[in-house]
Amino acid sequence: MSDQPSLVEMRNIRVAFGGVHAVDDVTVDLRRGEVVGLVGGNGAGKSTLMRVLSGAHPADSGEILIDGKPVVIANPRDAKNLGIETIYQTLALADNIDAPGNMFLGRELLTRDGSLDDAAMESATRNVMQRLNPNFKNFKTAVGWLSGGQRQAVAIARAIHFNARILIMDEPTAALGPAETAQVRGLIQQLKAEGIGIFLISHDIHDVFDLADRISVMLHGRLVGTVDKTAVTTDEVLAMIIMGKQPEQVTQSDLAELHS
Ligand SMILES: Nc1ncnc2c1ncn2[C@@H]1O[C@H](COP(=O)(O)OP(=O)(O)OP(=O)(O)O)[C@@H](O)[C@H]1O
Ligand SMILES: [Mg+2]
């Protein structure tokens, strides 16, 4: 443990939709180079909590601190300015454009005479990709033709080229096969090594155990708890997700029920 403030702290966040407490007094944090798995059943409030951090939805109350300082995140632009980027499941890529074109979509590099600087954009894309995924070679292929794992790499490259320090990944491997999932796991390890913090939403408990350092469990809008991955078993996390129990409260009959 260090005295450094967390990269992100979300304190006592609440979001209600009409009578539904989608996020109910939730406190989570994320450190540099850390992956925090955010897990819970359908409707637990995971995406809503992360939409607050990405500026897509305002919290009704609560506080957000970045590097220990309170910040206001009123819209996606505020979040991006703070280095917070979201990798959406749909990836938000333009399928008919190549990787460099997607990296710089809406933020194109221009030559001095004002035309597109394709060479500079390709070279910048190669540089980022070299760090992330050295096997990536398809710089001139429309991304619609790339594999799911490669598309994920393009989306992540775009985020980190524009100085993301905090990544939100909502189900990054949900639509991928085993080989591509392995590729995305490699990407996440690389991002961690660079000190980027990642909130990883996943329904796949094995993904979470592979990738996360800590696991925050939500149920019905509330935080059940946050645990160190090395201190719990998958069964204990399942009991948190399904029964809302703390690991030390889980009994033999709970475990039997989980497996029935
Ligand atoms: N825009 C909205 N309007 C009304 N209710 C919403 C809205 N977004 C989410 N909710 C409700 O808030 C609760 C939490 O939803 P949320 O999408 O955050 O859950 P989740 O944990 O991401 O679930 P899933 O695993 O299914 O993606 C649910 O009851 C959902 O129906
Ligand atoms: Mg969701």
C-alpha cells in the first residue's frame, strides 16, 4: 500500500431512474496500473456507475476524485480532458476506414498545406500499435475486415494515443472467440504495465479472475464489497454476486446451492 492517492475515487455515488435506485451509495476506487473488475448480475448498476465516470450520465449525488482532487464530470468532454476513455462493446469504429483513419477520426493530422497527413497518421498509429500489439500489420485494411481482437486493439490504441490514463472497458471479450480473447488479455496486461488504470466490466468470472487485481461486486445498485483477487475463490465471488454475501459469511450450504 502506498500513500499516493488513488487514480480514481468515486464516493457515495447515487443515480436513480424514477423509483429505481440504479446506483445506490456506491464507493469504488482504482489505482495506477490496476485492473478493477466490476461484476454483478443484469441490472446491478455496473454500466450506470461507469456512465457517471465517463460523463455520459450525471450522478444525483456523490463525489469523484482524480489523483485525490475533486473533479466535475458533467459531460464526455470533461471526462476525456481528465484522461478517461471508454472502450464500448460496439467499439465505435468506422468500418470502412483503416486503422490510422480510425485513430485520428475527427482529430486528423494535416500537412502544412492543409491536406490530410496520411504518412504522419500511419506512423503514429504504427508507434502506438508497436507497444500494444506488435503483431498487428493491417494498417491499410478497412477495420470492418479485421478480427474482433484487432478491432479492440484499434479502439484501445486510439484511446491511449490521446493520453487516456483511465480506461473503462464494458464487456471487452463478450463477442470474441478464445484466440481473440487471449489477444485482448495481452493488451490489458500491456496497458497495466504502462500505469493505466482499468475498470473492467465483465460477466465472465474467469476473465475477471485472470485480469483483475481487485473485484468490486454490485447487486441491486449497491456495492456488496471490494475484494483482492488473491484473497477469494471464484465461489466466494459468485456468492457475493448472487447472494450479496461477504466471503466470510459464505457457508457450505451456500456453496452447495451455488452448484445445484
Ligand atoms: N436510461 C435508463 N432509464 C431507466 N432505467 C435505466 C436506465 N439505464 C439503466 N436503467 C436501470 O438501472 C438499473 C441498472 O442498470 P445498468 O445498465 O447499470 O446495469 P448493469 O449492471 O450494467 O447490467 P447488465 O449486466 O445487464 O449490463 C437497471 O434496473 C436498469 O433497468
Ligand atoms: Mg451493463
